[in-house]
Amino acid sequence: MEDLSAQIATLKSDLANLTQTMADLGAAKTTEAKTAENLQNAGRDKILEAQLQAEDFVQKQPATSLGIAAGLGFLVGMITARR
């Protein structure tokens, strides 16, 4: 009877440890997801900021923007034509 009681106590302890481990894992995964979401939001903000700066540059200096676009298009054409 004492062996059975000891085994039940060990089983309860193991189940408590397993439950705590699963709770810790869930908390860690939640933290990872929040971190990933924060990084995604920061990246989106940087992209929007770059887009607004590009639009502002094009509006203020359309000739320069056209020249840059033509030059980049020429370079891309040269690089892809060599392949």
C-alpha cells in the first residue's frame, strides 16, 4: 500500500512538473510571437517611411528622378542581357 501511495505521489509530482513545463513553453512562444509582430510592424513603418521619402523626392525633383530611373533601367538591362 505504501508503494502505491509513493507511486501516486510521484505521478502527481511528474504531472505538476509537466504542466508547469507546458505553461512555460506557452509563455515563451507567446513572447516570441509578440517579438515577431513588433519586428513586422517596425519593418512596415520603415517601408512606408521610405515610400513617402521617395514620393516626396519625385515630386520635388522629377527630372532627377527620371534620370535615376532611366539609369537604373539601363544598368538592369545591361546586366540581364549578358546572361
